[in-house]
Amino acid sequence: MKTIQGLQMCPFCGGKTEYAGISSGHIFPTIHTGQMYICTECGYQGGFIIEVDNEDEARKITEALHKDSNIIQTPQFNFPDKWKWFWKLILLLIVAGLVLEIIVFIQFFTNL
């Protein structure tokens, strides 16, 4: 049985996508930026999907996507290499601050 909207496919691997809701802006959280979909096979997250009416079209598109899969990569979020040291330093400072607070907390209650 065909869905009312057709078959929804990932634009990178041709896999099945699931509706993930409406995303909101990060700076202004009340502003909605559009519908988001997640691919169950490759992990693609985005608002762009391929929608086809029948399974033959879906199979053809999937074959074409897999044929060219060596030149197309699924986008993934990664920190740029030049910023990794910065976030490692921030994490180190946070952990050091927590350890220092625990030490001060223990000393405060042992002196009572």
C-alpha cells in the first residue's frame, strides 16, 4: 500500500527517511526554520528529501545514488581541526573547576 505522500528517500543513500519534526533557530528559538528528516540508514539529517510515487522510481534512484556513492559523502558535523584544541582546553578547565569545587566543599565540611 502506497502512502499518501509517496515514498520518502534520503538524497545521499536512497534509504528510508523519518520525519523528525520542525527545527527551530538556535539564536532565536521561536523562529521555525523548517521540517527536518532523518535517514535510518546513513544518518543524514536535513530538510531536503526525495519523494517519489512508486517503488520502481525509488529503486532506480537508489541504484543511481549507490553507483555514484564514492563521490558523494553524507554530511556530518565535525569541529574544524583548528578549533579542537580550544574545546579540549574548555573541557579541561571545566573538569579542573569541578575538581577544585569538590576539594573546597570537602575541606569546608571537615573544618566544621
